[in-house]
Amino acid sequence: MYIIVIGGGKVGYFLARALLDEGHEILVVEKSPARTEFISNELGSVCVRGDGCEVSTLTDAGTGRAEMFIAVTGEDEDNLVACQVAKHKFNVPRTVARINNPKNEAIFKELGIDVTVSSTNIIMESIQEEVPTHSLTHLLDIRDKGLEIVELKIPADAKTVGKEIRELSLPPESRLFLIIPGQGKPRVPTASTVIQAEDQIIAITTPESEEALRTALRGS
Amino acid sequence: MKIVIMGCGRVGARLAGLLDIEGHDVNIVDTEAYSFRRLPAEFGGNALVGDGMDEDSLRKAGIEGADAFIALTQGDNRNVMGAQIAGHIFKVPRVLCRIYDPLRRELFNSLGIEAFSPTTIFAQMLKEKLETEPEEAK
């Protein structure tokens, strides 16, 4: 597959390297002459110097035959415009933009970018998972359906410990589908499953009912 | 008319002054407070430190209910992004945008952004000036 990567910073360089290893045809477009030289020395002649938002640069890069276009510069507006130029001028079927400001995710979707990857969100979520006191962790967002898979840990002092799941007032949009007890094997919960301290509960919910789910499961 | 201007450079500040004198409700946003020194002393509109690509800053600048939005920062891509947020997200009825790069301007014009390239306009103007005799020589 011919893939064009805009931005030859750390993300662009390692992405290009990984995609090359997978056997794809890659071209990196990078503004700075020093980075262009570095990438060419490391990866061979897969890097051109230029502005990835400029139609002329993208014409020379053969964007018309690219199957995928990935913009990973450090500036959100540059990634947006590069993807829009690729999409509307060169009809690239799949455009991916890196987002630094998490707020821009919805805006980019609205403006027609196929896939957005928020590096800030990914780092924040990974860190959240490592913070033991955090009561609800996002595991996966199913964005086009407006759903998310979350994990909750039941603290020892939760009011719900010893109660059956049918006794909890779970929000209607939420479903519990796995309980990983502090000790023992994971099990699929039923209405009569009893909540125990240190249970890890995996649930599917909507962003709106996330707070209600947390309250229902922890009883506070 | 309620107008939001993004970017308080020479053009932005001058335009804000002109619209303000005519009695429009002018709100100008710039990331640097220092840029507001360019506004005329008698400027009666609002000057706000904020990012014109940020929804919250735009809300503070009164983008909801604005009649027009004009993007005039030094960055073409920033202008394009600000203009699209104003047009697509906040549904501002009139959105104008400066894009220096003529090719990019063409593309975004075809995508429904009312964009102007000072590069093209000024080059054309200079060419026409050169092709006509100067006033004094007549």
C-alpha cells in the first residue's frame, strides 16, 4: 500500500519505520532540511522536504495514487489542512490526523477527517490506568456508536459490597459484562451475582451515564 | 452587525477599527495581548486574548449569534481551521478567510470558504499599476 506520512518528527519517523517493516511503500514529507536528511540517512530515500499542505508538494509526492494519508505534525491545524487537501484535491480514500488538543477530536470528525488519533488522550488514559485511586478507567471508545467500555474497581468500603447486581440501580444504557474478582477466575455476571470488595468490573456504557454507573456500583 | 475577528495583526486591527467606527459590535481575538497595541486608541469593541481555533475562546468572543467571522492570522492553516469551526460548528452566516497560498485558497474556495489571497490580489494590482502611466506623468 502506498502511504504518505506528513511530519517527520518522532512520531512520523517511527511510524514510517514501522510501516516500512510491514512492507508498505512510504513517503515522508518534512519541512525541516535537517530532519529530512536524518530520515533519509536512517531509512533510505523515503523522505522529501516540503510543506505537506501545499498542493504542489503533494502533486510531486504522487498523492493521487496514495491509499492512505497520515498527518502527524505537532500542529493540529496543519494536520487538518493537509488531510483536507489530500481528501478533496487528490481523493485519497483514507485520511488520518494526529490531534494534540483533545478538544479538536469532534471538530476534525465534523470537518471530514476519516480517523483521528489523539496522542494526548492516549497518554492521559494510560497514566489514569496506573493511578490506583482512580475509580473509572476508559478501556475503549466505540465512537460511532456513542459507547465506551470502562473498568471500575469496587473499593473495600463500598456500600454495594455484599449486594446482588439486581439490587443496584444501574443506568439503562449500561451493561456489566465481566467481573474479575480480587481472587479467582473472571466470570460473566448475572442478576444474582454478589458484588465483592476488590472486584474489577468491565462494563459498556455511554459517556452520559458514566457517572450514574459509577454511583450505582460504588453506592456513593 | 456582530463580527468576530481572529488575529489582531495590521489588517485585523485596522479592519476592527473601521467596523467599530461604523457602529458594528466588533470582537477581536488574538493569542498575544501585545497585539492589541495596534488597535486604534478610540476602539470601542472587545479585545480578547484567546485562540481562534478553540471553541471556548470563540464562545467567549461571542461567536454564538455572530453575523460574521473573519480569519486574519499569519498562518493559512490556522485561518482555514478557525473559519471552518465558525462556519460548520457555529453556523456563522458569513465567514471570510485570508489564505496567502493561492493554490490552497482555490481549494478551500471550492469547499465553500470565502477565501482571499493577498498574494494574488496584490501582485495583480502591482502589475496593473506598472502597466498604466503614473498620475503625475499625464
